[in-house]
Amino acid sequence: MIRLGKLKDFKKILIIFKEVQNLHAENEPEIFKFTDPINSTSFKEMLKNKEIKIFVSENNKEIDGFLIGKVIETESNLTLPRKLFAIETLAVLKKSQKKNIGKNLISTAKSFANKEKCDGLILSVWSFNENAFNFYKHLGFEEKSIKMELKI
């Protein structure tokens, strides 16, 4: 079952978030730290912020995944106006992957974005994370831009 996140979900979400943070720290140690990626105060602030949506996947009273996102509107002198649902974080417990949890979270975000009259969903994925990249491609996400880095 997918539902909106609640304050009581913090400890379980932190476990999942930390698993993902550690994956990033292992693969990009020059960028990411082994640390708690969020604290309870920040989580409370996100829950209060009407612009941020936290969806959680709950099965048998256990949280096994979550998605954090928000509606953004963009426009510049070079681009047309767009309203998008920006997925900041999507995480599923490693032991719960390949059980349609991520797919269901994306589907919920897509339904929410549709109700908000968004043009689409956007997200970023790190190049080392081939599993996530392939998952998003499988769901129909397309590459729109690629951020590159030159170390000096």
C-alpha cells in the first residue's frame, strides 16, 4: 500500500535512506559521506511543507520504500514554461527490491503529478547506479540532459 508519509515513519525511512546513502558513499567517495542523510527536524519540516510530498510503501506494517518529490515550475528566456514533479529521492530496501515497490511509488507520483496538471516527472540518477538507471528506462523515463564533470 502506498500512502503519504507521517512523522512516525521517520525511523524506518531513515534506515532505507541510510542504505541508499551508503551505496552512494561507496561508489562516489569523493562526493558522498557515510552519514545519516536526514535528521528528524528536517523530516518534520518536509512533512509541514505543503510543496513536498512524501509517499511511503507499507507492507504488513513495515515500510519498505519511499519517494520524496515536489512540484516545480520552470521557465527562462531560453525555455518554455513547464510544470514538473521533481523526484528528489526514491529508495527501496535492498531486500525488498524487484517486488514492484519502486514501480508503485512512481505510479503514485505520476497520478499525483497528473492531478496537479504537471507535464511530467523528472529525476536524477548517478551514472554508477546502473540498476536504478535501467529501472527508470524500463518505466519509460528518457534521458534529457547529462551532467558531466572534469576533475582538476
